[in-house]
Amino acid sequence: MPSTTSCPHCGAQLEGNYMTLAGRRMFCGWKPCSCPGAEAERAERARLEARAEAERAAAKRRRAYERAGIKPRFMAAASPMACDIAEGVRRGRGAYICGPVGTGKTHLASAVARLLVDGGTSVRVTDMLGVLAAIKGTYGGDGTEDGVLSRLSRVGCLVLDDLGKESPTDWTLGQVFRVVNDRYENMRPVVVTTQYGKGDLIRRLAKNGDEETAVAIVSRLSEMCDKYELQGKDRRLSNGKR
């Protein structure tokens, strides 16, 4: 059996640590050896502990991103524009991120959401299709429309992805207005992504519905949000092509 009083690397006798308590001298263990082998062992132990701590922190962040609604594909999303948008959100300003399909709008919004979650802001990432499905799920079931909308109202930042993708009916338009108007009246920021510019979004929302309500939605977003326009080709379709 290896000795507990000598260094297992160099064999040197270890010095004891003592302390005096209530007038009695008490043994408190052995002082670490300073030989290269012992130092290397301590360094390796510290490295493994640091890696384990980093893995625990990464897992904790991932759980926070999942609770916020960030999709697995965008768990590591990052963008040079995200810091400015996140800082604006912390000051109460939203963001209207528009551009053609495949230009990175959801990626950018997810990068913003990650920064906000890391900074302690409560975030909910969703889309109106998901909101509408949650509302319909309350009909004849558990919960209420107001309960669904209340959860969206309370978060520090609401990210509405792909606005305008939902079917443009009167009922849909009314729900979009309720979500946007609630954030507007309570001065809580919203980050919107859409493939439509503001005029086109009005026409899209009012296609089968009330133009006055569509204008009211976009008017509120215009006041609440700074506009960020992304341009370029569809990066998904052009992936792997020169």
C-alpha cells in the first residue's frame, strides 16, 4: 500500500499542517509536495475540474435557451449586429428585422435572444403560428386565450419570428394586434423578423382582413422598433454553390 506520509511521485517525506484550537495542537493534513510530478498532478486535476465546470455552465445555458424557445439549430447563433440590437432591447427599443427568405433573419434574432438570456433578461422566442396554435388549443381544453397572451406579455423581450407567415384572416389579424398592442401599451420591447417591408406587411396582413387593423399593427411596430434590413441571396439554397 502506498505511504500516506510521503510523496507518491518523488518519495519525499511530507510535512504536516497543524493548527492550534482551544490550546490544543491539531493535525490538519499534509502539505502538498512541490516536486514536478506533484505539481503536474495538481495542474491536471485543476484542468479537469475547470472542464467539468465549463460543461456544467454550458448545459445550464442550453437549458435556459430551451426555456426561452431558441431552436436547437440556433443554440450557438452569433452575429456582429446582435450586440447593438440586444443593447437597444435593454434600453426598451425593439427591432424590425426584414429581408428576403434565407438572409439570416432568424439566425440574427436568435443571436440577440442568446445575448439577452445570458444577461438575465427573460425572453420568449416564438412565431404567430405557434401563438395561434396555443390559443386554439385552449378552445374546449385547458387554459384561456388571455392566459396564452399573458405569458407573452410578461417576458422582458418577445421575439416574433416570421411575422406575416400566418394565414391573413380577420381572426388571425385580431390576435396579431392583441400581441403587438399589449407590448406597445406596456412599453415592452419586441423583436420581429419578417420577409416583408412595412408597406408589404400591411398589404399581407390586410389581404383578407381589415386594413385599418393591419396599419395599426405596423404603425406600433414602427414606433417601437429600429429597422434592420438584411439583403442577399437565399443562403440555404446557395449552400455549397459558388
